[in-house]
Amino acid sequence: MNERLTYSDSGVNIKEGNKAVESIKEHVKKTFTKDVISSIGGFGGLFNLDLEDIKNPVLVSGTDGVGTKLLVALMMDKHDDIGQDLVAMCVNDILCHGAKPLFFLDYFATGALEAHKVTEVVKGIAMGCELANCSLIGGETAEMPGLYNDKEYDLSGFAVGVVDKDKIIDGNDIKTGDFLIGLPSSGIHSNGYSLVRKLFFEKLNWNTDTYIEEMNDTLGNILLKPTKIYCNIVSMLMKKVEIKGMAHITGGGFYENIPRMIPEGLGVDIDLSSWEISEIFKMMQRLGNIDRDEMFRTFNMGIGYVIAVSKEEAFKILNILKSMNEKAYIIGKIVDEHVGVKLCQE
């Protein structure tokens, strides 16, 4: 056998990989702060940890992906919004402990590398990092023919933040009578998409171009709306009020995420009349004949982030956010009559 094999014969295109690296540089550089001391293309991302204002620094890390929402992006061949989703799913999580996001890394795996697709994804990641005030200091692009189909790719992200040990938010001070503030979501965010796709694309046989009159947009645009990043709003609130606990409403919805911030033995009453459930969730529940508890166990239902505070601080938060034209709702309170989440129609 005299045939000479090359890496490209196996399906790996090094030239396309190099092209992708060059095309993302401008987007990555936009996220750099003065603390980034490495350049693009090194073996590791270097970040100068400025701890001047933090007495007892604790690093907080988080990692996540965007689930099968990726399949909607592939259906529409639109890949920038999904990058913001990736950042949001990570930084919103570490924010729950009071951490300030410092830097972010991404991992992009595909069957056949397409530079323009990588560029669009990283462009969205960079936009998300700018919204979260953190730097995109590294990442990895992996071309793995045979493991993924040529047009498919997968994403994961990693965020690192810092918080003063004395200011860690862990929910331990939450007590009966405290209030829950709900911050609106921007839509479905990045969880529950296996159910979303089964309903719209399998059961109803709709496509991404299907126009939804109630929402004045196409189904694809509605489904791809990126996850809201709460870092700026919450960081500002932490300076002005005493926050006892926070929860990012992702996979598991209300039932799984809110109890994560509450001390053992306490429960939550959620007032369903306190906010208007987003139209997309009403539509899904109606068209899919989905049980109410199933909806609240799967989706954010229009509330993407929950903050636990005392009654007095709750009204202060509402006034602060109202002055900024930001919406927020008192959606419930901490109780000791039961454990877990109870939905109430008051």
C-alpha cells in the first residue's frame, strides 16, 4: 500500500481551522479588559487577578451548554444568538452566589469545521461576555469527523468569577416571611427545548418560518431569542440592598431551582397572579395540553431569575428597578407550612 494519507483525508481541515481562528480575533479582543495579559492563540488564557477591593477572595466557577436549542439554530442556519445563550447559562449561575464574572472559555466541537459558522458563534459569545462584563480569554475548536455529522456542532462554556468570602450569597439567612422578587425572562431561554421541538416540529408539524400572530414574529425568531444576562442588574442591586439568596431559573423550572437557595425545612408560596405569564408558554401549554406543574417544572414561565430578600428590601428593589425602567415582581414568599414550591392563585 503506497498511498500517502493526510490528516485532511480523515476529514480534518487544518486550513479551515486556522481561518476560523483568524476570523474570530476581532470579536474576542472586544471583550478584553486590562486584566487580560495573554494574546489569542496561546496554550492558555492569562488573567491578572486584581483583588484590591476584595479582602478574602473566593473563586466561583460554572459550566453549561445550551442543550437542543442548538438544533433550532441549525435549522435556521443562524448561530450568533446561541453564543449569548452559552455565556448567560454560565454567568447567571455563578451570579447566584454573588460572584462577579471575570473570564469565560468556550468549547466548540463539530464534524466538519466551517469557519463562518464558528465566527458567528464566537461573535455571539463575545457579545454575551460584553453584556456580562467579563473577558473571553480562551477556547477550543475541535473537528471530530465520525463523532458528529458534518453540519452538526456542540457547545459548552466555562465561567470563572470572584466574590469576597464575607459576601457570599448562599441562602442561609433566608427565613419565613421573606419575599421573592422575580426578574422577567426574555423568552424560553435555553432549557426545555426537547419538549419545545417535539410540540412544534413533531406534533404540530410547524417550521421555523411559521408566523405567530399573537407574538408578531416567526416561530424560529421566538425560539432563538437569547437568554437574558442578569449580571449588571443584580450587581447593582447587591450594592444597594441585602440579598439573601438567588436562583437562576433554568432546567427544572421553579420546582427544581428555587429550593436550591432555600434552607432545609422551608418552602415557597408562588403567587401566580403576580406576573403575566409569557405568551409563548401559554401557547405551548394550550397546544400541547401540558399540565401546569409540568410547565413550571420545565420552563421559566416568564421569570428568569429569582431573588430572596426581606419584605422591606423587596419594595426597595421594586422602586430601584422602576426608576431604571426595569420590570420586577414580588412573586412569592418563604413559608414554613410546607417544604418545596407551592403554586397559589391569589
